[in-house]
Amino acid sequence: LRTLIDPVDQFTKPSVFAILNCAAISFSAHVSWAGCFQSCYINTEIEFMKEPRSSTSTFMTGRVGQNRRNDGRQAQTLVEEAKMELKKVVEFLRSPEKFTKLGGKLPSGILLIGAPGTGKTLLAKAVAGEAGVPFFFCSGAEFDEMFVGVGAARVRNLFAAAKELAPCIIFIDELDAIGGTRSVGDHQPYSRMTLNQLLVELDGFDKTEGIVVIGATNFPEILDKALVRPGRFDSRVTVPMPDVRARKSILELHLGKVQLADDVSLDTLSRGTPGFSGADLANLVNQAALKAASDGHFNVTNEHLDYARDKIIMGPERKSAFIEEKNREVVAYHEGGHALVAHFTPEALPLHKATIVPRGDALGMVAQLPEKDELSWTKKQLLAKLDVCMGGRVAEELVFGKDNVTSGASSDFSQATNIARAMVTKYAMSDKVGPLVIKDDDKLSPELQNAIENEVKRFIKESYERARNILQHYSTEHQRLAKALLQYETLNAEEIAAIIQGKSIEKTH
């Protein structure tokens, strides 16, 4: 008992009650005492209670002032609009009277929306660090257990602890795990109880007492409407993928921690990583450093960074996989078909690499990289994507015959079908269907459904014919490319272009 009393001897009665109440419920759910503390995010360190609050202190993972500088530096690399939106939260937590004296109230709930790895958690931590207030972190997936009532109790205890330490920030990651849309036929009533309790808590505290709830989600469209109505999570902040300038800042931050060779160009690397999230870029640098160390190098070279980028884009190599020579030949012509169509299609994305080395579940792969950040796609660009998808199957058919085509094109057709369907139902690029946006769950008339299916088939069929025309016209170049892939296994964009032009390349096998 003494070991439990000593850490909480300076806690107020409500805080102690919250801890014990949560522990009792967690015990019934066979969760350990330590797990209870983690689930409720109640700090029990006496040092925190004695620590004076200032604009330079931060509460993270139970420690005051920990990681503030690192989080602040990383937050500087994030998109400017998201930072500016959350700057108002920092100002409110630092000087609430500035807003309250005019009758203003900060939104009680702020929703961060973005793909995984874009820095939503980092933004929330940076806000707490800049404001110098306690930071309660929790994941929506951790609230519910198999026992009814546990999730709702944890929500109550979380907010009770936050009120004791206000002003503070509550950050709920994966909000959609508990905040998804409710339905009459829902078979998980305990999830509804947890969400209902969250709604009650959001309505139950005074907006002027300094508690800011920040939620993060990848799927805002599935959140319950009651959760995102005005007065709850009514403020939305989009955290997009970093653009080329943000990628340069992120790479500069992470590359500053490793020994770099002189051949590394930060500008080239940032331009060559479109679509990479902040987490992807951190992983790229780490993978490159690990590769350099395993190769016995004393610094990270451009070759190591290329290796890491390919590993992220294309998956890890499986060079040990045994593939019969006949299958290698089929893969070489298949991937050569993709590469050739991409090379001769003006609107196609630039080639990055072609390989017949198995990566992940694929026996081979052709990777393309845009030269700049693409914010939208033209119809010509989408049709070019379809053409490249068709290149592999068309190549198999022309070289080996219709009866000898393989199942290797299944993912190509799946991707092509998704693109064609999006062109018809989302982007209104079909004259026959018209300027309509059609959702998956929309009830459609048989006539409209048939029109959609016919247009999807038409797009794919026409794309198939365009790919066939290219491969028939450049059959000699296709042969050269396939033979080079069989010899070298992996070719970059410059080598592919040289081979198509009939030039020799210098490459060690």
C-alpha cells in the first residue's frame, strides 16, 4: 500500500478518486494497474505537481520539458497553414483573458485531418510545448475493452484529470475508432456508450477554463455527425502531404543527424520524393544510414539514399527467391511492356526504374515518379496511367500468344478499373454518363448502372488498343529492353532511354 500512497501523496481528492475508479474498472477487465495508468494518462509524478508552469515547459509522456526543442524543430517543417491555424490555440492557452474579455471562446474541439505520417501528433505536441501546458495523449483504439463500460469510464477519468490540470490539451489519436457513425443496427453498444460519454464531456466543461481537445483522423467522412457539429469538434485543420519545400526542410532536419557524403544533393532528393510523408522521409534517411553501416561506409552516399527510396517505393528486394528462366523471361517482357508504353506516352509520369527482381508480392515492377507535386490530374494524364497499366498484359499477348498470358496482370487491371471508374463516377470525365458525382452507396437505376459499366469498359478497352499500337510499332525496342532486363535485372530511367534508342550502357551485372 505504501508504494501506492507515496507517488500520489500530493494529489487532490478528485484525482486520487479518478485513479482508483479507473483501476477498479480495469481490474475487472483484467488490465494491470500499470495499464490503467497508461490508459487514463494520469501522471503520478510528484515532480510535475511541484513544477511551476511557464511558457517554456512542456508535458509529454509524463515528463515536464521533455523533447520540447525536438518537437518544435520538427513542427517548423510542417505545412504553414496548419501551423497558423493552431497558433491561435497557443495564444489562447498562454493568454486566455485576451480572448475571454471580448466574449470570445476558442473551439472546444479541433480536428486534425491528414494521411498517416503527415505530422498530426507532432503538431499537437508542438502546440502544448509552445503553450507550456500539460499534454494528455491517448488513442481512440485504446478506450474500449471487451467489458461494457470501460471505455466510457476512461473518457470520464481522462477529462476529470484534465480539469484538475487545466489549462491543458487532450489529444485523441485515431478519433474515428470511437467516433465513427452510429447506426440503429450497431452490434457494438459499448462503442456507442464511449462515444456518448465523449459527447457529454465535450459539452460538460466551460469553454473558458482552458481545456482544448484535439482529435486526429485519417477518415473524417466516417465520423459521427453529432461529434463534428458546432460546439464540439467544429474546427478542422487539414495536414496535407509535404510539398517540395516542406520535404526539403524535413530532410534537412533528419540528414543533419547522419554523416553525409559530398555527392548528396538535398534539392535533388526533395524533388525526387513526391508523395512522401514526413514519416516516410524520416524512414528513408534511417534506412540509408543502416545500409551505409552494413556496407562498411563511414558516411551516407547518394547510392544509399537511392536504395532506401526504392525500398520505400517498390518494397524490399527478394533476391533469394528462385524463379525459373521461362518465368523470368515472361516478367522481363511484361515489365518491359509497361516501361515502353510509359516512355512513348507523352502524358505518362516519368520513368524511375524497371526491375525483374521480386519485391514484396510482385515478381517485377516499373516505378514512375512525377517531376513535381501533382495537385490534380488531367483526363490525358489519367488515360496515360491506364495505357501504362495495359502495357504488361499486351506485351505478354504479343510475345507469347493469347493462350499463354499469365495472372501477373491482375493488379494492373485492378488499378486500371479503379482509375476508369473514378473517371466516370468521381471526376465527371465521361460524356455519356455526364457531369455527375456518384458515391458507392448511391442507389442507381439499371440504366445508369449499365452506362457506368459500359464507360469503364470503354476506357479500358481503348487504353488496351493504344498500348497494343505502341508495342507493335516499337517491337524491336521492346525486345532490346526485355533482354537488357534479363541481363541486368534493374534499369534506371536513363538506362531505359538509352536502350530504347539503341545505345549501349555501361552497367555491372
